[in-house]
Amino acid sequence: PLVRPYYLIIMLSLPFLAGFNALKQFVEAVGETNIPMHVMLVSNAINIALNAILIYGMMGLPEWGLFGAGLATFIARVFLFVTMLVVVFRGKRFRVWTEKLKGENAKGKTDSLTAHRSNCPPETGGRAQSAEGVDKNRYPLIRSPLSAPPPTGGLRGSLTTITLTHMANLKALAKDTAIYGLSSIVGRFLNYLLVPLYTHVISAENGGYGIVTNLYAYVALLLVLLTFGMETTFFRFANKEDEEPDTVFSTSLAVIASLACVFLAVIFGFITPISELLGYAEHPEYIMIMASVVALDALQAIPFSYLRYRKKAIKFASLKLLF
């Protein structure tokens, strides 16, 4: 009864988290890697503050305990999603993308209209006319009625071309966003579904589900230390014109692989004192398994970033669900 409300509200927050992850991947893919980091730092600060207020009932609010912790996480995740939406669709840095998506790129419309008029006879005042009797060498874009179907003439044709292009861009972005978001939300949802299995199989005498929770906390911390923002570094340098993306990928992967090997050597070489230090002296295999998982997750970070850079959304989602 205590856990059920917490997990229900956490599940309600998953769509917002998935939306944030999709926008985060888009922002990082275009080279703006600092923005998601700053948004997450503010969100974490909000989550910490709200946990203290809602769990213990500060500032005149009721003491909600575990439900308050879930509510704090829900609010922080909504903040993540809404903030990233505002940044992407209102920020100047992404105006070149959002104008294309909204079909409001006035410069594109003007350029298309100018290009259309420049290929029309001057005696028509820049207006399209029939191709019969027109010098094709002088006006090459005006085709004969017997040739291939001409594009729709005039401003209407230009705007139609622009609209179709923008719709194609919008569909592509929406598709990739949905795929990235779905892979994120499905993976997290499966983890929540496994909680009853863990609590049923792992006996309370051995520490119960608390062991899993404790080890996951170590995993999260160690992953940050092993990857140390190398995904962000990869996107920043891969998007530079004077850098070769494949070289950036191989260099980033080599650095992470080297650190992972050193990490595993230290853990396996000093497994006994490390297990005693972490409180698992009787089960050093827990630490060994945890270290192996952390090293493999760190090695996956750069290849998955490379798939995002190459816009391989389906392959990314498929492999993400498997690993």
C-alpha cells in the first residue's frame, strides 16, 4: 500500500521523461550539448528541494512521505519536458529548425518566389505564362506542354513546394522523436514491471529488494564517472566542420574503453577489500557483476551516440531495447 501510489505517479511521469529524452537527443545532435545539462541540473535541484518539502511536510504542506517523493519526481520531470520544449521552439539557436518545421521561413519563400520570377519572361512582369512561343534557351525552366509535367507556376507553386518540404521535415523529426521517446519509455516501463518479480524472488532475509536498489545507486554514480560527459564531447566535435566524425567516434570510444578496462582491473584485482568496504563481504560476486554491467554500459554510450548522430533512429531503438 505504501509503494503503490509512488509507482503510479512515477509511471504517469514517464511520458514527460520520454519527451525530454527525445528533445535532448535532438538538441545534442545539432551540437548544443550544454543546454540539456543545465536543464537537468536545475531539475535535480528542484527535485531535491521538493523531496524535502513534500516528504517531511515543510512550508505548511502535509507530510506525504513516499508519495511526496514520487510527486517531487513527477514535477521535476514535467519541468524537464516543458523547459526543453520552450528552449527548442522559442530559442534563437533553434530558429532555423523551428521555422522549417512551422513552415514560416520567410526567406525561403522569398528566395523561391524570386527564383520562379527570374525564369519568367520580363514582358509578363515576372508572371508565369504558357510555354508556347517562349525561347527555351533563354528561359530553361519553362517547359513545353509535351515535355515532363511542369511545376505549378506562380507564388502558389513556390509556396506548395516549400510546404511539402517543411511537412517532410516535420514528419521526419516527429518520427525520430517518437522512436527515441518510445525506446526510452518502454525500457523504463519494463524496469517498473520487474519490481514485483524482484520483491517476490529475493528473500527479505538476504536484504530483499534493498540490495538491488543500493547497487543501482552505485551503478548510476559509476556510469557518470566512467563516461564523464564523453557523449556530449562526441556530439560537440562531430558537428564541427573541420572534424571528421568517424575519427571523433573512434577516439571517444578508445578513451571510454581504456577507462573501462582500468576500472575492471581495479575492481577484480581488489575485489575483497572493495566488497568489505561496500558491505558485501559475503557476496563479492555482487560487486563483480555490478562492475561488469557498468563497464558494458559505458562502452555502449559512444556507439549509441554515433547512431543518433547518423540519424539511425530505428536501429538505435532496437538495440537500446535489447541492451
